[in-house]
Amino acid sequence: MRRTLAVVAVALLAATAGCSALVGTSSPTVNDPKGVSGPSDGDGTGRTVAVGAGGQVSTAPDRAVVRVAVTARADSVETVRQRLAENASRMRDALREAGLSPEQITSARYDIGRNYEHEDRPSAPRFEGQHAFVVTLDEVDRAGEIVVAAVRNGATSVDEVRFTVSPETRLELREEALARAVENARDRATVAANGTGLELGGVRTVRTGDVSVRPDRREDVAFATGGDGGGGVPTSFEGGQVTVSAQATVVYNATSG
């Protein structure tokens, strides 16, 4: 006759904030498509220790992303379009002369519309437009130089300078952060098992959570306008550190100590 097993769980305080452990018994059958199944105790009850833990890896950024824009105002849409085209072309040529490839300079937004300032101030131009660009650099120490080149050659605003990591580096750091999370989970599980008179066995299931990348951002870098030719633009930026964080939940089989 099939027996229904009562589940007894004891919540334990983990040794590190943000980590938790759960010790208890469960049915001997584990069917989790996201995890790795493990054997149950021979007496028909599967004792487990479940632990959640995080891991982090920090590194210097290997990619800089610069967002710049060319803007224009005029009393006709055609004039706005021509000015945007001229300034954007001049800026692209300057960045290519600085050694960037066309693939590193991509359009992010193009818009021409009414200048609402004209409604309150009739002397203001009737239309305005913007052509925004994203410039991607693998040499992060050139970010300041590229900003100066853009501003001196048609760009009228710098929206952001952001430091991050390339997709290849992101993948490597993700694997390392997950490995650290699993390692930390083992340490927490050992503490939890010792506190309840159990001994850890093999891994029953492993689940990974979200992996986040926190780059150092410099928002609203709005010093690149005013017709000073870029004289007020800094020639270098500090990239800081990029941190990759990962979470893992590991369930271990356990036996009585």
C-alpha cells in the first residue's frame, strides 16, 4: 500500500546573509528536469539539505560604449535633414580616421519632428531632429579620445559613457561566478548538516538563478555642447570594475551522522 510520507523541515540560518538552507525528508523519487537526480536512503526516506548561495567575480572592463548624438534645428524638415546628414557624415569620417571600423559606429535613433519650443517662442526654429549613435570600443582607455573626436566633428551631445565586458568575457565570468556560487553552497550545506546531525552525500539537484552584470556607468555626460569645440570634454575616464553575480540552489542527499 502506498504510504504518504510526512515532510519535516527545519529552517536553518545560513552563515552568510542572502544564503539559506533547508534540511528535511522527502519522498525517495526525484523527478526534476532542471536538476540532477540522486539516490534516496535505503530506508525509503530521502533526507536532503537544500542551500541557496551566490558567487561574484570582478574584473576590469574590456569594452566601452559611448552614446553620442547629432542634433539640428531649422524652419524646414529638409534643412534639418541636410544638417543632420552633414554633421553625422563629418563625425563618422573623424571616427574612422581615429581608427574605428564602420561596425563600431552604429545608428541608434533617427528622428525629425516639431520643435515644441516654437509654440511658446515663435522666433525658435519650427523643426528639430536628432541622429543618435552608439560607438563600441574594445580599447577602453580610448573612450575620452573618441568623445573629443566626436564632439569636435559634429556631435552635439554625449548621452552616456559606459564600461562593461564583451560577450566572450561575460560568458567566462558567468561560468566562474556560478562555480563560486556552487562552492559557497557546499560550505553552507556542511554547516547546516552539522547543525542537525547529518552527513552530506552527493548532489541531488542543482538550479541556477539569474546572472547579473553590473558595469560602472557614467550617466548624463552633458559637457559636450555649447560650441566650445570639445574643450570642456575630459580626455580620459575611469572604468572602475565590472562585477558578475550568479545564484545557485543545490540540494544534497544526506544521511544520519
